[in-house]
Amino acid sequence: MAVVVGASRVTVRRYLEHLADIDQVVRRPRYGGGGRPEVEYRWGSSRG
């Protein structure tokens, strides 16, 4: 995402976190193999 919009990864993460805080995107952990889980963001409200 950072490469597509031409911003740093930190800036993109902060903006996505802001969108999640105001219920514009849904934030969910995504578990893969080993290591730290990734965070997945999807458009939509978490309020159902």
C-alpha cells in the first residue's frame, strides 16, 4: 500500500489505524505460519 500511494509504511499504518478508530475500516489480525501476525484492514464498519 505504501508504494502505491507514495508514502512511508509508518504513515500508511498510522492513517489506517486512524480509519479503524473512526470505524471506516475493520481491523483484524491475520495469522500465517510462524512469526508475528499481520493486521488486515477492510473497508466497512465494525458496528455491524
